Amino acid sequence: MQIINSIVHMQALAIAPERGGRRITFVPTMGFLHEGHASLLREGRTRGDVLVLSIFVNPIQFGKNEDLDRYPRDMERDCQLADACGVDIVFIPTVAEMYPQGFQTGVTVRDIALPLCGASRPGHFDGVATVVAKLFNIVRPDVALFGCKDYQQLAVIRTMTADLNMPVEIVGMPIVREADGVAMSSRNAYLSASERQSALCLIQAIKRARGLYAAGERSTSVLIREARAVIEQETAAVVDYVECRNGETLHESDLADGGTLLALAVKIGQTRLIDNTVFGEEL
Ligand code: PAF
């Protein structure tokens, strides 16, 4: 496994004639890898010849009062996990090289980036779209894999890729959950033991709404109200949003169907967690 820090070096490998017809599969991450990332890497391994993982805590996707400075990092453990998953190249650029003095270009995806996390975290998806566009230009992947836990992020990246005719196939992978149902996230590392217990309210809310949907309930306002009520029973939890949206367009609708997304963002203490489900899909 090769570790590359320089953009020029990474780009040179990606466009070198030696690449021949070899397919590059790519998993962009901010590191502190967990089993969710491992599932992307294992799938990536089967879809191409050269598997590239990037680790870059992207400052421009964090708001002023967010957790950029304390975002968890463990490069040594990440590299061990990458190696075990069959990664060929780990690309770890520096902030100074990604955003040199004078950097002034950004990618904005409009409508689909506005609701949900886009409303709670203004500018977040500009930062995500810009860094992913840069990473695609550096790594030149044929296929890139993203987790569905960040459902709106995946929708934003699919839209950007289609709108800008980027020759990359985008693959969304199912949410990986802990045994008790809590969605895996690098930010779970922030939770104290009691907060980790409180974090169960997200999956409990999802299960409540899915149960009602399975029993025939189709009113999105009822599904939202019931999911919200579960979270509000948990004293350590503060709802940021609980919303039902069309799973493709992210538009609101009064009636749920199999393609409807239920998306949640909840603060447990200082930690903001997100989770989601699509009613017609497996949990
Ligand atoms: O999902 C993430 O880890 C990040 O948002 C991404 C896609 C690597 C961009 O920084």
C-alpha cells in the first residue's frame, strides 16, 4: 500500500500511461475510519483494479462554531484498516496544498442542497461539493463510493456529477449500524457512555415511523410527529430536524410511499448525529 501526500504525485499516477485500462475506484473520507468505511472499501475493491482511499478533514465544509478542531483523527489506525481492506493508495493531502493562498473557486449545487442539513449548516454542501470535485480531478476515479448515512450528501454529489458531466459512477452503500442499531459515525467517538445510550433515540424514532408505515400510515405529518415524540422523550436529545422528503428530489410531500425518506438530525449533548431511512427499503 502506497501513501501519497502530494497532489501532483497522485494526479500523475492517475493519468500516467501505465494506468492503461485499469479502473480506479475511490473512497473519499475524513478519516477516523469505522466499519461503515470498511464496507465502502471492500465493495470498492471488487469494482476496479486500483483502490484509492483519501483521508482529508476538509475545513471548508465546517461552519465557524462546528467541530473542525476536535474532529477525531488516527492516521496510524486508519492506514492499518485500509491495508486490511486491500487499499492500493492512501491519498492524504495537506490543507495548504488543497487550499493554497488565493484559492477562490467553489462548486454550488442548488436546490437539493438547500433543505435538511443544508438549512442547518449553511455552506456545508458547497464545501463538500468543492472538495469532492477537486478530489475527482486529482484521483480521476471511474467509480466513487459514498455511504447512505449522509443521504443528502450523496444526492448532492450525484447531482454535481451529472450536471457537470463528470465521468465517474457514483455508488451509494447501505448504512452500517452497531449491534443496537446506532448508525456508525466517526462522531460517535465524541459520545460519553450515557450519551451513547441516549443516541439510541434516533434508531428508535426510525423504527417507530417504519412500524407505522408498515401498518398503513401514509400521512407524513403523522410519521414525523410520532418519530419526533420518541426523540423528545430522551432528555439529552434536542431535535435539529425530523423530516419526510421525496427520496430523489428531496421535495416535501404530504403522503409517504416506498421512496419517501425520513431524515433526522439530533443533538446529543454537543454532538450532532444524523440518520435516515427510506420506507420501501430494508433498514
Ligand atoms: O463524508 C465525508 O466523509 C466527507 O463529507 C467527504 C465526502 C469525504 C468530503 O469531505
